[in-house]
Amino acid sequence: LTPEVNKLEINSLNFQELLKHPYINYKQAQVIIDIRERKDNISSINRLALLDEFSEKDIKRLTLYLSFD
């Protein structure tokens, strides 16, 4: 059995709420907010994978924890 994970609603959390997650740093939270303000919601983890602020390791770590609804 795998424990249920409370996923982060990446498109509705504010900067401070994003920063509370142990796998999201200041620059990453900043770029997430920036993309949402300029372009609209982030549709998938693949969008974050294109950004310099997220390494392959970051993406693998975050996949379980993010929701894009």
C-alpha cells in the first residue's frame, strides 16, 4: 500500500504556499507564478521540465506531488 499524497494544486497556490513544499525552492516558485501570470495555467509536469529552474531530478521528485487541474 502506498500512502495517499496530498497533491499541490500548482495553478491555484500562491507564492508562499508553493514555497512551503520542501521540493520547491524560491526560484522555482517564482517561475511558476510568473508563467501563470503571463501565459495562463501550467498544464503538465512537461511544461516545468522545459524550464532551466527544474532539473531532471526535480521533475522526478515533484511528479507525485503536483496536480494541474
